[in-house]
Amino acid sequence: MKLKTIDVSSATPTEIQGYLHSAIAPRPICFASTIDKNGAVNLSPFSFFNVVSVNPPICVFSPTTRARDNSTKHTLENILEIPECVINIVNYKMVQQTYLTSADYPKDVNEFSKAGFTELASKTIKPPRVAESNVQLECVVNDVIALGKTGGAGNLIIAAVKLIHINEAILDTNDKIDPHKMDLVARLGGDWYCRVTSDNLFKIAKPTDHTGIGIGVDSFPKEVKNSTILTGNNLGLLALVSALPSNEEVEAFRKTDEIKKLLAAGTDNRTASLHSKAKLLLDNGRVMDAWKVLLM
């Protein structure tokens, strides 16, 4: 791997932004609605955003100052006056409208009207919610931390979630949010976004108290750890097991029709043949059977 190294001390903010936005992605979008002391509403998206605590429930997002002149955005100005906001979660059906609100409209322009969104009164705070959003978080701002003094500097907004509003249509039969129904979008670098659809969702099993701590890649036999056929994801799956199969289990699997046929076929490179079979088993979720093959 040939690496390009960027020294941020000699790069421009625009160059740094380009690399970081593209590398640290996808990023969820905080679609923040705020209000100033005179009652003027603002609506704007931010991709420096995440949830960082659940007890208490805390979200953070960061409006940056404009690189060209170090001016602040209306969202930040409003929050410094009225420390409240609604974080509206963006779905695919509303992403083009959301993008409209990122323009630098004058302060007296209500982006709800400009983008065609519907204002929905909040229950506990002054800023309105976006009715088209499937999840709306009413938040009180605990703190605003300035991260720099020059153009492009962030202002970290620490927002405590007080109410969570969820469209019941996106819930499953267990009353949990169904990721297949969320149709989320996320921010990449430049003009690029991505959409979370059913065909690109996948699960990764977590180590649990029941299964125990995984053995780790450092416990693998050398020929498995250095395999030219198994991928990093394959090794990760293999490393999750809490114990390797016994010699008896390996021998029993060797006698199955599936493996007898593989061994009878013969090959100039038995290790490659076994590793290819193990990879196929892993792709089908048969982790322990893959280990049995690798230990033959």
C-alpha cells in the first residue's frame, strides 16, 4: 500500500475538508430547526453529527464558521439566543428538499417555506419540528464549545434529548425501529451522498456472555492467519468463536459426503482447496464448519 501523507499545518482548510469529508463517511445528517429571540425560524443540515450518550441522552453536532470570512451560521446564532433545537432525521424522500436549506439565505427567510417542509409544533421547546421527518428529537442545548477562532472552525453543540417522536409506520412488530423502513441517507464527500436500502443492510453478531470472548486472530494456526484466500472479514468471523472445534469434531466432519467429495477431487494445492471451501462456508454463515475444514 502506497500512502499519501497530508500535513494539515501546510494544507488549506478547503483541502483538509475535502479529504476528511470523503474519508470519514458516511456521516448521519442533523437537520436542525432553531429559533431566535424574535421568533424567526431557521432550518439547516449538518453532517458533523452523532449521538454520544444514552443516559443522559446526548447528541452533538457542529456548525462550522464559513471558511471564506469566518462568519457564523444562523443555527449557531439562534442557539446562542434560544438554547433549544429539534434534530430531524433525514430520509431519502426528503433529501433534495433538505439540500435546498443548506443555501445561505438571509436571516429573515424561513427555510421551512423555502424548501416546502411542514412546520409541526414541538411539545416542550420553541423550535418547530419537520413533519416529513420520521424521527424528530426535541433537544435542550447544554453547552456550545468553540473549537477554533479561524474560518472553518467548528462549534460543538451539546444537545440533551428531551422527547423522541417516531413515525409508527417505521416500527416493527416489536415496536422497534426497522432499519429496512427508515430509508436513511448519509453524507459523503463533495456532492456525494448514500442511501441505506435493504439490499445493503447486513448484521454482524456481537460477542456475548453466552458465547464468550473470541479467540482472536493471534490464536490462529499460521497457515490460516497468513491465508491468501481468506479475507479480513473472513478472519474476523473466525476470530469470534470462543473455542476451536475438537479433533473428534473435525474427524466427524471429514467423513461427511460434503467433505469426502472435496477431498476425493484431489488438487495440486490442498491448502488452497480447503481454504476456498472454508471461505464458501463462511459466506453461508457456517463458521464452525469452516474451522473444521481449516483444521484438517
